[in-house]
Amino acid sequence: MHIAKMTSDGQVTIPAEIRSKLGLEEGDELVLFLDGWKVQMFKRRSRA
């Protein structure tokens, strides 16, 4: 489990271990879905 803090601007840092496992890189777009009290996050697929 990882814990992150939200800044006053609403920004949250995704821990490096999670970014690495998901292959996330600077500039990647993420899609967020609200599911009850959970937030699901997906890397946006590149448009060909």
C-alpha cells in the first residue's frame, strides 16, 4: 500500500514504484473515473 498527500492545488504524486509498474512517463495522459468512494485511473491509449 502507498499513501500520497494532496497539495493545496489538488495535485497528487503517484509513487515511483507504481509509475514504473504501469509504464507511466512524464506527459502521459490519465483517465480518471469515480466509482463510489474510489478513483480508478487508466493510462489513456495513444490515438493512431
